[in-house]
Amino acid sequence: MTDMDLEPVVIKVMGEPVPQGSTRAFVTKSGRPIITHSNKNLKEWRQRIATEAQKERPKQWDMEQAILLGVDFLMPRPKTLPKKVKEDVKRPDLDKLIRAVLDALTGIYFRDDAQVVQVFAGKRYANKFEAVGAQITVIPTPIRDIDAD
């Protein structure tokens, strides 16, 4: 593994971040199982993340490595919100926004999101000079050798 293999990858995704809500599963009268997500825009958001992630992925990426993940979400600012308010303390929940990113990156940067060993994430309102979206930083890290001194 070279130093080049451990370079962080930055992925910029434009558009309003969509949380991964709860899933519901049910069986139709014909016996076919159906799984639905509570947010109709989730599939499009995850597809947008996956498309941008594939563009940035290095050719010789190691799908087995441990990953540190950084995500900054820029949320749309309500027009009636006072300008002094910077932090977005309203829905959607940060953990649900992160889940959508993890699912979108699975199969592109890692085989299973269990390989993500640490997450640094935040959300805030976009200012008038910023576009809403997410900046995702994927940082490969060597698997820790538990036998090393």
C-alpha cells in the first residue's frame, strides 16, 4: 500500500440533503415482498451521491480498508429565519442524513458500512453564497494491526 492509496477523496454533492428514514416492509396479496422508504426523494439523493462518488473514486481503490468519513451538510435556510441563526437544529436528524450517505457509498468505497470506523459530521444552514448539498470526505486508513507493538 503506497501513500497515494491513503489520500482522502472529497466528493461534492449538490442538492437538498435527504435523510434515510424508517423503512416499511409488507407483503402484497400475490405474496411479493415490498420495502418502502418514508421519503420519496431518498432514492434520487442516494443516486446523486453514488454518481459523484464514482467520478472521484481512484482506479486502484482498496475496498477492504477501514474508512474515516467526514460529511458536512449544507441545508436550505428558511426565509423567515433570523440571519444570526447559523446552526440547523431542526429536522432532519443528522444520524439519518449520515445513513443515506453510508448506503449510497456502499459498494463504491467499501463493501460494508461496518468498515467505517469513525464519522465526523455536521449540518448547518447554507449562507447566500453557498449551494445546498453535502461535502463528503472519504479517508482510507490502514487496518490496525492488533499484534503490533
